[in-house]
Amino acid sequence: MKRNSIVAYVLLLCMLILAACGGKKVEESGEGKAAKSDVKIAIVCDASGQNDNGYNQSAIEGAKNCAEKYGVSYKVVEPTESIGNTLGTLAEDGYNLIFSMAYDFDALIKGEAGAKPIAEQYPETTFVIFNATPNLNDKGEAIHKNVISILYNVNESSYLAGALSVLVNENADVLLGSNYNFNSLDKGRALGFIGATDSDGITVFSVGFIEGAQKIAGDLGVKYDFLSKYDAGFADTAGGSAVAGTFYANNANIVYTVAGAVGDGVASKAKEEKKLMIHVDANKDAQQPGYILTSVIKNTKVVVETITDAIENGKLQDMDLIQVYDLKSGATSITDLATFESAIEKTDEAQKKWTEIKDSLKDLQSQIESGKIVVTNKQNGDAFDESSCPNINFK
């Protein structure tokens, strides 16, 4: 066989292998330092991809740690076809612990195009899904015993982000110097929110944010317009920048974005406009230092490591099929604010006010953890009544 023919054959073979995986295989690891494990982990990314510096990447870091600790093998896939086909192919290939990061559950739970649900077809495979509980019937019972739903009480961390936003906005004249171009409070007060989809997995963030803002706005006797968009998708950075620009022009000095890579465009716009934004999923405060107020963290690494620990130690069957990670767990929180803190004026007045704000946040977090403050959780199906937030004008 000629050399060119051999090269062409190898390339064709590689393409066929990738197609069989139902997506682009990004990375695979073997034993790490530990002895070879029988556990095979797959991370199926959502549309933001493996390098999102957050939701997907954090899960991949967890898989890498498990490879090092236990010798498990892992694969990362960015799907190029349906999530259902990707999950089925991975299960068929012997991946017995599959973390699906996408908001796409029908093929797994219900089945599509007349096919049985993927979970039913592969009962020995454990599937882990995030931010929703589609694996429940009308009676609230689990449909499949091999599907684990992961929920984060991001409503709680978003509450802190909302409270922080109002506290900073109301004290910007003291806290921030000439590097910022905040709209004057005399012209009006507003906060912005950009979500990827109009779903409980997104509104759980916005409602918590609203309630935290309401708490401080109510205490201070001021009113805020709430500007929102719930169909930004996960990848349109330019679109995110444009929407943020509109919000900033309408008296919002801070925009909270829960939309994957869309937030990167908002962060760039915040720097351009000399205003602030809030990021999500991981600590992204250093992406645009001083222009990202905080990040609401949803740590998927903790989940991957916790469930892999359970399967390696024979305790997977003891785990709840719905697992909730709250502020106490450390898997969700806002950042320590250290990056933004460097932008605070060095005057005694500014430093004193900043300390007061941080103390206020600690007190609110303590009240949430003790149950004194209960934050609406849209992800659990809680109803939200806009009239419960009289200091917020919904636009």
C-alpha cells in the first residue's frame, strides 16, 4: 500500500471512531497514579464546550482528579449529534458513569422516535444530570433507578449576589473611583439579568437575585427596575455584549448573566462601559478584573468526585437519586470578592463601608443557612409572586 493511501486510511478510521462516539472526543485518560479501576467516566458537555472556564471544565477537572486518585478512565465529549445518541453510544462502549451536562433529558428519561429510554436500555449505567428533576413521575417517584439528578441551591447564592449588587450600587460614590462610569442614582436605579433560556434551571438564579435585591432595597426604601432577557442562549458573546449595553444605557450599573459563554461578552462590555457584571458557574472574577463584581459558583467538580467516590467505595446504591448542594456544602456560593476588592478606593471611608458590606453578606448567609431566610427555589417548583418584591419594578 502506498504511503498516501495509508495516511488516508488512518484518517478515515479516526473519523469513523469519532462518529461512533456521537460527538467529538476531546480527551481520555487512563490510570493516573492509582491501580487501574473498572470505572469508566464520561463527561458529555453542553453547548458551552469543555473550555467554558466553569460548568463543563469544572466537571472535567473532577474527572481528572478521580483518574489520579482511583485510576478510572474518562472521556470528554462535545456532542455533534443528539444527546440521546451520544449517551447511548457511550453506555454501549462500557462507560458506566456518565455525567450529562446538557439541558436535554427526553431521550434519557422518556425515549425518542419510538425508542426505549436510554436509562432503561442501559440499567447498569449510572447517568448523572444537572439542574432539573425530569426523572420523576406524576406521583413524585423516580422513573429510573439509575438516573441521579443534581440540584444546586443557586437561589441562595444568587440572593447574596442580589443583595451585594444593591449595596454596591447604593454606595458606589464612596467605594469606587474614577475608573468607573456609573449611572447616577438621580436618573434611576436598575439591575439587569441575562439568562440562556426561560426555564426553571435559569429562573432559579434570577428569582434568588431579585429577592436578595428586594431585601436591601426594601431596607433602604428605594426601588429598582429589573431588566431581563431569557433567551440569550449559551454561546453568543456578541449578543450578550449588545444586550448588556442596552441595560447599561437604561440605568443598570450591574448585569447578572447566567448564559455560559454569553457572559464573556457581557464582561467585556462591562469593562468597556466601566460598569459591573456578575458571572456564573466558576470563579471568573479575574476574567475582567475590577469589572466583575462576583461570580455565583456552581461547582460541578465536587459532584463528579463525590459520586465517583461512592461508586469506587461500593456506596452508590446508598445515594439519593436527587442530590441537593446548598451554601453549607460549599458547592455553591459567591466568590470571596478578593479580586473586586482591589478596585475599592483606599480611603478610610471606602474601606469601612466595604467591610460593612461584607459583614452584611455574612449575616445574610448565616440567616439563609439557619433557615431564617428562605429563598424561593424555582428549580424545586416553588411559585414566585412578583408582588412579594414591592421594591422591584419588573420591566
